[in-house]
Amino acid sequence: MINWSKDLPDIKPKYLAIIQLVKNLIQSDQLLPGQKLPSERSLARWLQVDRSTVTRALSELTAQDLVFKKRGSGTFVSQTPHIKPLSININWQSLLDPVVTVNDNIQDQLMQARILNKGDLIDGAADELPADLIPSLETFQFNWQTHLENHKYASTAYQPLIDTLSHQQQLSQKISLDQQNIVVSGGAAQSLLLVLSSLLSPGDAVAFATPSYFNATAVFDTLSIHTYPVPLINSNFNLAELEDNILKHRIKLLILNPTFENPTGETLTLEQRQQIIDLCQKYQVPIIEDDVFGWLSTADSNVPTLKSLAPENVIYISSMSKLLGKGTRIGWIIAPRAISQRLLQVQRQLDMIPSMLAQEMVNMALTTPSFMPELSRLTTILQKRRLAVAKIFHKYRPDWQFSIPEGGFYLWVTQDNPDIFNQLLEKNILVKPGTIYGADRKAFRFNVARLNDERLDQLADRLQTLV
């Protein structure tokens, strides 16, 4: 919350101090595009100046196109206030320092096993679908001349893709786009980087559920953002700890993957979602909702997205990477209009406009008649493989504990053996250890997507002989 009197610069005359104060607040994202300023009377009282001084300062800011006035409504921040080129603080050194972690060693072991694979590897550590499950979407008719003409969108998003997303069945059923804009990005990871770069400053704090793949991303260190994990255990999100972190560490954003959470497969209930929203609204903490697995649901009645429950309080992120493979690198952000203007401004300055060719390909994929039938086929196959793997686990490793999600392609297993990763590796079974996600060595994530009938038989045989 802005402390107007405390943040006022020591500049004379006072109207210049007020001008600089408003500029500082816009530059630091404490005042966002479209946000209403307090009344002149309130500002004069808080800043201990005459109202005429405030009026003069706001008139100067209006002349500089930083704010605008609506008759009878008040003064608002301009939709695209330009003060000076944005300074995006990225700690590049954190990417260059050759720090070797336990997780790096695990990734090296997984890579080596894949390189030495002789065709009998059970890869439950993969992050994506196998090639044979990626939806078959016909042969696209690609016109190079049309592609060249589409370069009129090179500095923005591909408008036909935005139009397609606006009417796409899976998306329109979850979210109302009233007063919202779609920003196309280079995938979910880039969406997160863009939102954090646009809304936070170095030293700010965010919270997210744990265990979570957010523990494994370098984006927070890159941007010098402090993180505070909040336990999510057996479908119970620790609201008390979230509130404690908000109060102690001034949490600026809560980041959640509430549907088929990676790695646990957890889906927060409607009651939990509403409790989280109520708490965040109480303390004015925006929420980033990562919904990349929302496509892969087999449930008859999906839980409403956080975005649909609180459109103005939630920034929604999704992508095509979990359906069409990592090479797609196209995602999108749905945010209130004022926020989306800020995201677009930063996206252009960081030159983060995604490939036009990739945008065109995704648009063709979404508009092909076979897309929805192929999506239905995929979710059916994944459901069968989740159940088949779960049956083998129950039969041959009854001490393993896990729940079976209604979507996605991961099972999250907890058990008592801290050396389970290495013992499974000796059996040519790859898993992702819990340490990657902020859990301990006794937990692991298993990708069921690659378990066809042949691999299922091999899995059963190898688990029988596991010590």
C-alpha cells in the first residue's frame, strides 16, 4: 500500500515533489496503467499541502500524458505512461556462475541414461508427451507469401491467433474475456518471466505452493526475487502459513498451478480456491494462475479456474507445450487490460515477441477440425495409462502412496526409501526425485505418458525384483 506522505521526495517547490512522487510510483509499478489516483482533497491532506499545489502537480502530469482526468470520476494513470525506458533488472551473473547443485547431478544422470539407452529404458522422468501421443493435426497448407504479409504483426502478437484463442472452446468455457486482454508469449516459462519483470522489482517477494516445479526454475534468481514456498500436502494448502508470509515478507504475488499441479497432480477444490482468493483480496495480493495442464482433464465437471472466480485479481497463464511439444514455444497470458498494456510494453522493450512462424502454426493447429477429437483421444489414453501404472504400483509396491489425478500425466509417489532414485535407475527406470521440487528424497514424480503395453509389462517385471 502506498504511503504518500512517507514517499514524498525532499524537493521544492512542493508541486515538483508531487510530480516526482507520482513518476516514481508509476516507474516502480505501484501505480499501474488505468489505476485511479486518490482525490485531490485526500492527497492534499496526506501530503500536508494546499489543494492548489496538488491541482498544479496533476495538471503538469496531465500535460506530460502520464495521467488523465475523467469529468466526475477523478484522475487516472494513463494506459501506457512513458517516463523513460524501463529498466528491467536481470541478474545475468546468476546465469553465468558455474554453480553445480545436487539437481544438476540428477539431471546429468538422467541425460546419461537416455544417451546410453538401448531401447529398454522406462522414462518416467520425462517432462512431455512422447511423439506418438502428440495430437495428429493433418498436413497444414503453408503459404510463404502469406507468412511474409503477416510480418505486419512482427512487433505485436499475431491477431488471428488472439482471435482464435478468444473463441477456443476449452478457453472460453473457463474464462470470460470481458475487460481482459490476451498477450501471446513464447511459452509458459516466458510468460512467468514477463509478468515478474513487468510487475516486480529486485528484492520483492513471491509465494508459491510446494512441492512445485517453481522450485526448479531459475527465473526468481535471475530477477533477484525472494521466494517463500507454502506447503501443499494431501490437497491441503496451508492458508495460515500463506497469511504469515504475506504479513512478514510483504508478498507481492502468489503463484499457483492449481489444476493437476506439477509434480503432485493435486487439484485445489472450489472451497480452497475461494479461500485463497479471499485471503489474497484481503491483502491485495495478485495471483498468477498457471494452467498448462488444464487441457488434459477427463473430469466430468471441472473446478472453475481462479481466473473465472476473480477476474481482476488473477493473471492467467497457459500454453500449447504440454500438447504439441516443447518446440511449440507459444503460450498466452490473460490479464486485466491495464496489466496487459504494461506486459506488452515490457515485452516489446525486451524483444520477447514470439516467433511469427510458431504463432501461425499454433493458430492452424487450433483451427483444424481434428483438434478437439485428437484432444479427447489423448485424454482418454492418458487416463488409461494412469490407471494401468497405478494398478502395477499397487500390486508390486504396496508401500508406495499416491493419488490418481483426473488429468495430466504425472503420478506423485511418496515412500520410505531415501535411495529410491538410484535403485530405480539401476533397473533402467527413470523418475524425477522430490528434491527437484522442494520435497525430500523419499518422494518422486513419474510420467505415465510413455507407458504403452510393452513398457507396462517391463515396469511390472522390474518392480517385482526391486529390493
